Amino acid sequence: MYLDFVKYFFKANNAHSIHSPFVFEFFNKVFKDKSIVPCSRFIEAERLRLMSSHKTIERKDFGAGIKKNTPQKISSLAKTSLKSKKWSQFLYRIVKFYDYKTIIELGTSFGITTAYLAKTNPHAEIYTFEGCPETLKIAKETFHNLEIQNVNCVEGNIDLTLGDTLKKIKKIDIAFFDANHREEPTLRYFETCLSLKSENSCFIFDDIYWSEEMKSAWKAIINHSEVTISIDLFFVGLVFFRKGIEKQHFVLK
């Protein structure tokens, strides 16, 4: 991953090299936005609570990375599995800027990122998917403590729950893929969600350089015929489906 970052660093460009008006606006008004997120203080207090917890849970994992069905400290999981404040707030900003209303999150964890998504708009509707019952129980405590009521929690193996849940949804404004970090499931979830995307939708993929499988999945996604704009930020990758423009890929820092 270190070598991948070195390659990314020397390849990545700044605003001066962006010739797409849409991406230029995204870069300056979303990615580089440093304004204070109003709900941050309360959500970060919840993060700190989780990182200080001495409790353990029986972690059931359907994806890649964690040994299955083994006791895990909540504090350890919070430190390693939660998206950082920077990237959680980035997701908040992109949802806020484009006024996204229907949000899909694959991989709830303890609900910190979900909370940022939910706080963008009380009328937004978030569907968050989590395979581990004990993990989702902690996430629901997070939502309760933050008085969040616009999150629909879907428990169970995403392979089984995603299709049925999407039947209840008319369209996906934004989807955040942070569940199974393997190539085949990532591509399958992507294809499943494609049926509900619109021209203005955005799909965000976490850890696109996490493994050879994720790098391969990301390459397939940006080359997909439906994708017109793709943005590599190293830690996350974004794809858009804007019509009437030439297919473009950007590596930004």
C-alpha cells in the first residue's frame, strides 16, 4: 500500500489541472471545504466514547479482514474500523452540497459515519447495512444518543439483504461502499445499486487500495460504461454518472 501511495502522490493533481467545471467545483467547494460541520462536536464525543469503551462484543464478519466470530474490544474496533473525522466530514459535505436525500451505506460499523450522513438533513433517508448484530446494536446506541431518527438499519448478510431492501427504494442519490473489501462482492453490490442510480447520483468506494482485489475492483468500476466521471482520492474513490460529457478520470490530492 505504501508503494501505491507513492505512485498516487506523484500522479495526483490539484485544482490548476482540472478542466472539468463539475470536478473543479467539487474539488474547491466540497473536498477542500474546511468550514465547521455543525454536528461535529456531538458526533466526535460519541466517537471518543466508543474509543474509550472497555466492553467486548462477539464480532461476526462477512467481509475481509477480521477473524470471524471472535471477541473484540469495542475500543480497538473503534480505533481501526471507524472512518476518520476528516473522511466522515467529507461524506457529510458531499451529501450536503448536492442535497442528496436517499442514502445507501454498506457497512454501518458503530454508526459514526452514518450519523454524519443522517445529520445532513433530517428529511434525508438513510439505509445502512450491517452484518454483525452486536455491532449494529452499538450503532443503534450511537443513533439514540445523537437523537437520530432517519436511519433504517438493515441487519444481516448484505448478499441476502441488499436486493430486497432496494426494492423498497425508488432511486439512490448516494451510495457508500464500505462493507466487503473483496473484488467479487464489491462489483456485485455496485451492479445491484446501478439499477437505481440517476444522472446526479454518486457512488463512493472506501479503501480502493486496500488490497489487490480492491484495486482490481476499482479499475473495473471506473471503466464501467455507465461511469462518466471518476475521482481517485487514494483513501476513497468516487464515480458519477453525468450525461452528455466525455468519460474522464481524475487523480486529486
